[in-house]
Amino acid sequence: MEATTESLTPEGHRKVSVRTKLLFASGTLQEAAVTAGGLTTMLFYNQLLGVSGTLAGTAFLIASISDAVTDPLVGAFSDNFKSRWGRRHPLMLASILPIAIGFYLLYQPPADLSEFGYFLWLTTFLVLLRIGQTLYLIPHDALGAELTQDYEGRTLIFAYNAVAQGILTITVVGVVTMLIFPSNEQFENGLLNEAAYFILAVAGCATIIFSVLLCTLGTLDQIPHLHQISNKKSFELRVYLRGLGVLLSSRSYLAACISILTIYISIGIIGIVANYAYLYVFELTTQQLFWASVAKTPGILVALPLLAYVGTRFEKKNIVIAAVVITAVFLSLPHNLSMLGLFPGNDSPWVLIGLFVPLAIGYLIFPMATITLDSQLADCADEHDMRSGDRAEGAIFAVRSFALKTTNGIGAFIAGVALDIIRFPDNAEMGMLEPFTVDGLLFLNGPLFLIIYLIAAYAMSFYAIDKARHDEILQTLKERNETRGS
């Protein structure tokens, strides 16, 4: 975190071309592949390989603990790294092997391992996959923050990224649920087709390699426009911890961190238990699961124009709070209604509408919160520069990388333990669950999700950087830079 850079380049407010935004956003295809694979991971190890929910969840937790160590270290290393290819791009290229190998082997374990053996396999390759994602996501996000310092312009950069991620995730999830794991006469639950996991492993591995190469090589021409290190120093833990202390003393940064972590942990919980509820409570087919992704499409399509409208009229803090509250209420609504006996029965033609219309409304607003939070983190980088004299986009965006991975980390651990608490059975059959287990799945997706998700709105109330404050920060940085240059 101690690298000295130019605080405000002459092109700090430059307009970034659509081509560059799209190439930057193309890197989200690897995230889409990992996310789509993640929909199957718990079911694969829990129902097919016989690993208990708690043990499988513990593997995800161990991976998150490793993230808590590696993410800030990679962030600091990226901030201090210097090469002819810049600070970010070499690490992005280095991520290809661990992500691809980790993904492939995660879904191709040896046959006839014990339950503990499968637990160790899951843990090992989850950690390898996460290390690879750390090497990619943190430099990638820091790159996005460095492309411009324009208050609204950087929001658009991350909006392109979020929209691309949403569209690509829906596309890849569609391929997984409709083509790789369809329900049929042999497999009522298509995700229990063990042979199809080889196709998932190969296709996902190839997709990841293509995505990382396209984004990294496609944005090489932006290196001259990024912050350049003018005084590179060797990494010192003492200096790093001092800089980290300055960063964590920022009320706004802490508010953004808690908000983004809470959001993704909550999404991680329902990312697992929602599929269990769809399959075993509402008795949907694997093909019908795809409509859960389709329901999220409107939010992706309107995210850019909606943010372009509200972003110039409302402060980022208020946008996040409103988006969090609306999303929490609507995503939990069908499950809350089911617990109250107010939801249509499984034989009703209204089931899919009842499940996916509230999902569509919730995800109409959801991207506004995550995109705006990315932009807020970039604003926090400017504030940190003003307070400490150091640019630290890598360290600051480590929290985003960690948050994204908590979706399949801390959230998955909570979900795995919860599945054992509600006594979800091995080799479960659709429509044959005990009432206690059914109620437990509805509670996890409804009241529990609602309560945890709303913590993000409370945390965001402490965020203090508005547009006027950001203008003051940039003016201070400009004056300091002029003083150094004179």
C-alpha cells in the first residue's frame, strides 16, 4: 500500500471509450462460469458424493479464511508491483492456470473416496480456485477504478461490468441447466446426473481461459493512462499494516465494506438453499430453474439507463440504501408468503409467476446497489490517497474480491450447516420432505435472508462521501500534485 503514484493524472476525468468498457467487462465471463458451476457444487458433493452439509460448508469456510489472508496481500502486492506491462495485467494473466485447474478438478474428483477424502478434495481445489480468482479479480477491479477519476464516469465503467456479468451469468446458467443438466425420465433432478459433470468441468475450464485472455490482452492499451508508480519500495509488513490502519479508520470505507460483505453473504446463502427449495419444496424441474435466471434479466437490461438517471439526481449512499431495502423485501417475499400459507400450491399454474415475478422485481433493483458500491470503493481510494499519500486501489478492492467469493464461502458455510440443522436427508426425493425440513428451507430463504440483507442498509447509513465531498478531495489532490511538481 505504500507505492507512490501520481494522485491525479492530466487525464483523470477523461472519457473511457465503449470499446474499452466492453473489453474490461468481458472478464466477467470467467465469474459467470464459476457462478454457474457454483449452483451445482453443494448438491454434487452433498447428494451425489455423500458429504454432509456441515462438512461441505466447512470446506467453503476454509476457502473463505484463505481469502481473508490472500486477498489483502495480493491487493497490496498489486499496488506495489512494477513492470513494463503495468501493475495489474501480469497478475491477471498469472490467474489463468489456478482458476482453470481448480475449476476442472473441483468437478472431477477420483472415484471411491471416503466422505472425508471428498471433503479434502473439495477444500483443496476450492482454495486453488479462490487463489486464482484473487489474482484476477483484485487487479481487474483496481484497473476499473484507475481508468478514470470522474465521479459519474467510473460508475458507468462498473455498470458495464455488472451488466455484462449479469447477461453472461444468465447465458451460462442457461447452458448449465438446459443443456448440461436437464431433467428427464432418468433424472428427475438433472443436477444428479454425475456423468454430466465432466462436460461442466471441460466447458467451464475453456470459458475461463478465453475470458481472462480477452480482458487482459484487450486492455493492454490502457496501461499508459493508469496510475504509474514513481517511487517503488519493497513490501514491508509494518508499513502495510500502518496503511491498512489508515484505510480501516475511514468511516465511509468501513460502511461500504460491511454493506458489500453482508449483501454477498446473504446472496451466498440463498444461492444454495433457494435451489434446494425450488427443487424439493416447490418441485420445479431443472429446466424451470433456468427461469430464475431469466427473471433477473430486466434488472440487467435497465441497470445502465436507470443508473444514468438516478446517479445524477441522488447521492450514492441513498441509492444503495433504497436498492437494498427493495431487493430484500421482494427476494424473500414468496418464501415468507409460503410460511404464512398464502402461496399457491405446487399444482397451481401460478407457482412460477409467484416465485419469479418478485424475483424479477428484486433483481430489477439489485444491480443498482452493487454497481454503486463499486463506485463508492473507487471514491474511497481517492479519499485514502488524500489522507495517506498512497494510491491503494488493489488493497481497497480486495474487499470486493473477498465479498464476491463469500457468496460461495461464508454464505455456503452457513447454508451447509443450516441444511443439517433442518435435517435435510441424504438422497432426498422431491415432494417427500418432512414438514420441519420444508419449513426450515422456507425460513432460510425468507425471514433469515431478509434480516441479514437489511444489515447492509443500516451499515450504509454511516457512509459520508457525497459528490461535494468528493470534489473537495479531488481538488486537494490536484493542489498537492501541483505543489510536488513545482
